[in-house]
Amino acid sequence: MNAEKRPDTANRSMLLVREVVMTAYSLTGNLSSATELCGELADEDLPEDIQAMAVLTKLHNIAMRRPKH
């Protein structure tokens, strides 16, 4: 892999993880609960970026099933 592309990949992964945590936080209202929820939804057998996308998808599905205000 080209060394010039690595920071972009790392930056995208970091942004994705941030999005996952913030989405979980918006669902739980608590950072500790958000972290726990992310851990429960994670599949550690997957690569980190794919794992983050899978968790984000699961969180979006949870949010869509919740009653709307």
C-alpha cells in the first residue's frame, strides 16, 4: 500500500468510529452505555473498518425501530 494513502484510511476509520460512538450516544444518552452498546454489537472477527460499518448499520436499524416523537 502506498504510504501517502495510509493517513486517509486512518482518518476515515477514525471518523467512522466517531460516528458509531456518537450514534450510540444519541440512542442511549450516556457515553458509558453507548460504549457498552457498541461492544455488544461488534463482531471482533471482522476488520476494524468493516466492524465499525456493521455496528453503525445495526445502530441505524435500532433507531429506525424506535417510536418517533
